Amino acid sequence: MTQHDAARPANPIKARLLAGSELLRTIREDRQTNLGWLEPGFHALAAYRLGRWALDSDHEPTWRRRGAELAYTVGHRVSVNVYGIDIPRTASIGRRVVVQEAAIGIHPGSVIGDDCVLRKGCTIGGTTGGETFGDQAPVVGDGVSIGVNAVVAGKVTVGDHAAIGPNVAVLRDVPPAATVIAPKPRVIQGLSSNVERVGASGA
């Protein structure tokens, strides 16, 4: 291949076909990973994939992008209002991610790797709002498991294959393959309380 050939732009039709094929393959993986067409997690991820595709597909015809954006808008609103699952299209979500149950929130600037599991009630949030504050949002590696009602907040990195237990708030970096659990409940003045549960973090 000559230098001139290397600089030649790719065939736009072939690029569109490859992008569309990759989108369908990713959505098919989401369906298989989330156990079927009827699961709320699959619905939320499918809407996200369409929205992300429209966001990244400047080379596509306008009518296709608008169709995908409409599907994302409707699907995202249904996911938020019916299931309580909020996955903005500006987030970066890897492949084969499992979204279990409902009430899951993801910051618009978050990065989530491949093969992660997000369980009911978990939140992956930033310290500031808006789509332009990705530097304040978490980065979650590949193969990470996030437990029920867990919170990962702020500019933190969760290493590959880490496990975040239920009811844990992660406020600082978690090493790869580490396990983070909430403090043991204690009894204070006759009342059972998980002291500093909200402030629990992994190290």
C-alpha cells in the first residue's frame, strides 16, 4: 500500500455497513447477557446503544440519525419513568454489561468497561452535574461487579474485576480484583445502625 492509498478515506458505504453491523451485534449481546427482550436492563441498554450510535455517526444520513435519536429519546424516557434506569447516551458503556432489576443511575460522563454487572439501586455518579463534567465522573474497569444500592461517586477509578458489595459508597480508587464491603452493623442506644454506611469506601 502506497502512502497515497493510506491517506485515502475509507469507503463511506462500507463504513456505514460496518457501523450498523457492529451496533446490531452489540445489541444482540446485550439481549443475551440480560436474559431476553423483555428485561428492563436490555430495554435501557438498547436505547442507550441507539443514542450513542446517533451521537457518534456523523457519516450517516440525517434521517437515520434522527430516527435513532427519536428511538433513544422515547426509550430513555420509558426506562427512566417506568424502570428508574437512567443511562445517558453521553456515558461510555462497554459490551456485555448486565443491568439487573431497576433504579440504576449513571452519570453522563461515566466510563464503564466490558462484562460489568450493575445491580438494583446502584449509582455511578459524579460530583458535579451536566454532560461536560466527565473528569468528575467515575471510571469503572472491565468485569466489575457493583452490588445492590452501592454508590460509586466522583473522580474515582475502580480496577478491573473488582467487587463492590451492597450498600457501599466508594469515594476513592479501588485496586484491581479488590473486594469492598460495608462496615459491620452495630447497635447504638438500642437501635441497629450501620454506622458511616454512606461514608464507606474501598481502598
